[in-house]
Amino acid sequence: MLRSAYTLFFLFAFASFLSGCEDITNSNSSNTPLRVGEIMGDINRVQYRFTSKGRLTDDATNSYTPAARFINMYRELPSGTYGTIVLRLADINLDDLTLPHTPTKVKVTYSPRPNEPYEAADSGVTMQITSKDGDILKGVFSCNLKAKGSTSTAYELRNGEFAIQLIRN
């Protein structure tokens, strides 16, 4: 009887331990899931969450131009900290998109300080659009960002994610 009580206690304790473990395969340091209107990523192993549009309008920060087949996504770090990120996708038809979709004409620009852009483009960016619900676009990306004209990597952007509701122009 005592042995079965110990066995039950051990099984209960072990089950409690397992249920308290979280899946770390898709976690982020803030433990807050990405919300629509955000872009985030690990830049040189530090996670940044770009949530603000600053003083820009929706159509300047979340635009899709069907005639030009061009998407622009812009976000800033929350107020009090400078930092911007821009994702631009060209030659993409949002109305005829098969998911998952890997865009080939893409540019990522990260500016940690005013007038200091670091960029990656086209084959230097790994991006996949994973979800499209109406005009809400979600996906993942990574790249090595370089100063314009430089061949050396200044920033590694890994585990990038975006969830943006696009405004049609």
C-alpha cells in the first residue's frame, strides 16, 4: 500500500513538472505572441518588437499597391527608443497568392539610429509568407544586414516575424 502511494505521488509530481514545461521551439523572450500590427526579430541575439507607426498614417506604413504589385511594411520601436524596420516586397500579387509563399524581390531595412540604414535584399533575405486572412499578412524572415556599399555584416536578424494588416492604395 505504501509503495503504491509513493508511486502515485511520483507520477503526480512528474506530470506536474511536465505540464509546467513550455515549448521553446517557437518562443520569444517577452513570451508575448506577435500581434497584428507588429514586426519582431532577434537582432544580434537581442529581441526587438517594432510596434509603433510613429506619426505616419496607416497607408504609409501598411500599404499594398495592386497596380504596382508592391507591399510596404514599416514599424518603429515603442516611443522612447529609436529604431525602425521596413519590409518591402515587389512583384507580388496579394489576390493570387499560394501559401506558403517565398517572395524573391524583397528588401529589409533596419535603422538603429536616425539616418543609419542597414539593408539586405532579394537573395540575401529568407522570407516566407505563411498566412493571409483578407489583407492581414503574416510571415517569417531572416537576413544579414549590411551598411550600404559594405560587404561585411553589421547585424544578423534571426527569427523575424510580421503580422500586418495592409491598406490597399
